[in-house]
Amino acid sequence: MNKYFKNYQHHKTPHTLGSFDENGIPLFNPVSLKLKGNQSYHPIVIVQYGLANYNLWVENNKDECREDFLNCARWLCENYTYNKEFDLAIYYYDFDLKNPAIKAPWYSGMAQGQVLSLFSRAYTETKDEKYINIGKKIVNSFNTTIERNGCASYLDNYLFIQEIASNPKLYILNGALYAIIGLVEFRDVSSFNTVKFDDFIRGLEGLLPRFDLGFWTKYSLGMRFNLSDAYYQKVHSQQLLFLGEKLDNLYLLEYGIRFKKQLENNSKWIKHIHFLSVNINRMFRLLGLKYFLYKQRLVK
């Protein structure tokens, strides 16, 4: 296990965002995040709970953690939407988003990638080919753009994976990085490499400077006043260090180190700027000026 990502996802256990269904699958209760709606299956909640239990099993060798990890993997094998036209396996969300305002169903490139990370571990443990077969259909979702029901898009000719595979395109950094990590891990166990992987790396390299403010990172490129908080600054650094080491990519390693130093040097005072950016964002929403928040000129 890569040293930079050894402990990622541990905070997803115990499950605090809802209850469990009768089969032990975690549910998402919007009330837990001060949102409206009923409990439902949330792809990222399920996959991250599975990944957390995998890490706990590896470290502590507890059988119950192994079973919880595989239980989530099995559920995801049985509960996806198949798009026959493009041979895609998709995990849709059945609740609306408020900001940006997106109606269900919608899906996430980040979730697609993290399912691949979970399936890679499940296949390594069980050698069950269903994880590879369904994983290949998930990979296909990265081979086409949002306009053709995929989760990729272009910004100034740079290919980017969208965490929210819908318009307006937000270009969220941590979501794209989680997706790329999933593709890397699945490629390692399956030797399946039909996705435009090198194009995603070139796109990441080309757009990384736009996320770098010199003292901190942007959470996304598609929304104004969208500074990362300290948690996501740390995630960006860990993700880039992981990928840089995994791919022997010095450019990604350089940015991972840079973002880590920004966190170490500026975290004490950056919270004030982040608080200001969040409230400016909220003010525009309350004034009914949501359209101004999204940089539509960035969307191609």
C-alpha cells in the first residue's frame, strides 16, 4: 500500500451519515448534512465505507471488516445501471443537488473511479471475475464525454474527469484525482487499458497550475469563490504524492510536495479566507445570482 494513502478513508468508519439497510449496506440520510430528503443509497458513501473496512482489515486482520468490505463490493456488482448503447455501467444518484441545481438522476466520475478502486481490491482478494467484467464497463464511462453520457470533458483541449458528470461543468480536482487513482489500480489488476489514460494525465498536468494560487489550492475551476478547506488541501497533496510515486511522475510529485508545504505554512490563517469565500458564495446564492457563481465561459 502506497505510504501516502495508507490511512485514507479511515474516517469513514463508523458510518455516521445514516442507518444501514437489512443487508448491512450503509444508507445516506440528507439530514445528516442539513439537507432535505429521505434516506437512499449513495454510491460514494457505500464505496468509501467498503474501502475503509478494507484498510481496517489489512491492518487489523478482523474478519468482520473483511466481510463488510466484500459486502459493499458485492452490492455494487448487483446495483448499477447498464447503458447498452455505450456498454457503460453507471451508479446514479437518486436525489437532487442544490448547488449546482441538478436534478436526479446524475452520476459522478469520482464515484465511478472509487468503485474501480474497491473492485480492484475485491478481485485481488477473491479472484472473482465479476469484478473485472463489471469494472470494464465502468471504465467505458471515462471513454466518452458528458454529452454522450460519459464523465469526461475538455477545458482548453485538456481532458478532465468530472466529479459531477453534468452541466455546469465544475472541474473539481479531488474528484478527478480519485477517478484517475481508480483507473490506475484497476489497470494494475486487469491489464485493461482502453481508456485514454495518458490524455487524462496530460490534462491533469496542464490544468494543475490553474488550481495553484501560490499559497493554497482551488477546490474547483468552474465555480467562483471556491477555495479548498484544509481537509481538501491535504487530500490534494496526498493524491498527487500517491500518483506521482505510482506513475514515477516527477511533475505530479512536485505539486504534491508544493501543496503539502502550503498546508504546513498557511493553514493557521487560510481558514479566515476560506470562511470569507464560503460566505461570498452563499451571498450570491441568497441574492438569486447563482448564474454568476459558475464560470460558463470555461465550459467547452
